Amino acid sequence: MSRRKIVAGNWKMNLDLTEAAEWLAEVDAGLQSDNCDVLVFPSFILIGDLMDMYEGEQILFGAQNCSNKESGAFTGEVSAAQLASVGVEYVIIGHSERRDHFGETNQMLKEKIQRALKNELTPIFCCGEPFEMRNENKQQEFVKQQLEESLLGFSAAAMAEIIIAYEPVWAIGTGLNATPEQAQEMHAFMRSQIAAKYSEDLAQQIRILYGGSCKPDNAKELFSCADVDGGLIGGSSLMAKDFLAIINKIG
Ligand code: PGA
């Protein structure tokens, strides 16, 4: 089965409106072929304006987070329904920075996925082990628990709508990427967990991205692994030329 690859840029809390508009124009002008899905995740405040100004078709927009609550007195939060109402199609859920800095638990992430799906947003569910777990060779145990507690309780139909990103915490923003062997091993493991819970067919359909210091000079070897379906790119997504260089590594 061939899965269409994705290159997704997670800007985190970077770029103002002017910089973001320049990025959008440059990336759109530089896209050479329709070789993959190109996604960008700006800060909430910028998404509506960027979507309004974008005249192309290839770049798709997502949010970096959504609330686990439906609506109500949650000052500062943004709901999945609000995102959907402005035309957002994707939402990152469970990024390690949300888990670490904002106390997001596996249970909360499950609720966020529920909200996203209910509002027809495609969740990109992030998981991955911290350095200590990798050091003790417990990375599979750790990721298995994240999958079980947030994801594997959903129906097969819901699961089919979800994209996963394997993001080892020790690789995020550190310049130290997982080797292609480490990424492939974990992606295959995650696929095997999905196959065991649902079916081999479903496991083969799900797209699993790699994230963590993915850049132009390592993207090609990471993306050529059998179970790696593209990347979630942080630092290297901020400069249009680097992001385009990564997109061009998709075979
Ligand atoms: P990085 O971040 O590419 O800067 O390591 C990836 C991410 O956090 O999604």
C-alpha cells in the first residue's frame, strides 16, 4: 500500500504576521510538484489571516493545539469547534512541549482527540520517549503506554482518521535526530501495535511522521525508511528555503 507522504511545519511560538505572510508566498512559489501533502501549523492568532491571504491550493493549515473541553469558561483556550469554524483542517495533539510545559496527560490527549474528531479535524497525535527511557532501552514500553492511554481505545473508523508523529523528546530542537534505523524500528513497532489492536490493513493505512531535528541534510534518509511517511518539522520549517528543501527530499 502506498501512503501519501506529508511534510508538516510546526512553527511553535515563532513568526509574526509579516514574516508568516512572506513565508507563505515564498513556499507557495517554490513548490515544484504535488509530491506530498504540505501542512503548516502557525500560532492560533495567525491562522485565519494566513488562510484568507493564501490563494494557492497545496498548503493546508492546522493548529498546534486545541482544548480538551467543548466550550465554556476556559480563559485563553481555543476549542476544536472554533478551529473548524474558520476552516482549519488539522490539529497537533500531544506535542511533548505541551506535555512537559503545560501538564498534558495521556487522558487529556484522548479527550482532545475526541473533540478534534467530533469537529472533523484531523489530529496529528505526537508521542515519543524522553532520553532516560531511550538510555534504558525502554522506548517501546514508553510509547506503547502513550498509544494505549490516548489512542488505542478509539474505533477503527476513528483510528483511520488519525495521523501519528513519532517525536523522540531527546531529538526535538537538539540538533540530534534519531537515526533512520531508530526511526524505522519505532515506526514499525507502532504499526505493529495498531495491527494487533485493529487490523494489518488499518495499520498499513495510517500515516506515521517522524519529528525531531529533521532538516534538509537528513530528511532524505529518514523519509526513505519503509514506515516513515514524512516529517513534522520544527526549527527547519521556519525558513522557507529549508522547508522547501525538505519537501524536495520526498521521492
Ligand atoms: P525540531 O522540532 O524539528 O525543531 O526538532 C520538531 C517538533 O517539535 O515538532
